[in-house]
Amino acid sequence: MNAETLVKLVEEMMDLKVQQYAESHLKANPEVARILVEKRETDRRRLEQIRCEMARLINSRAVQVRFPQLA
């Protein structure tokens, strides 16, 4: 992973957050509301994956900065 990967993860996270905001202000019929509930759960899992990937990337960079011989 590199800086480009980190930027892509941040962009994806921002996109999901904007979608969540827009969906929270949507007045949906019952069928759409059910689909949105499922989508929110999927989005929540993806956001958690993104957080883990970002943490792993940042932690690996921190190790490389402190201990360059381990890189």
C-alpha cells in the first residue's frame, strides 16, 4: 500500500458517508426503506474494512519511519 491507496480509501469513505447523509434525509416508501436498511448494513461493514485498511497502512508506515531496517 502507498499514498495513492490511502487517498482512494479516504475517497471511498467520504463517498459512503455522503451517501449515508443523503439517504438519512430521504423519505422512502416501505420497499425502498427495507433496501436502504440492507445497504446501510453493507456500508457499515465496508466502512469498518476501510478503517482497518487505513490503520494497517498508517501503522506499517509508522514502523518504517521508526525502524527503517524492518521495511
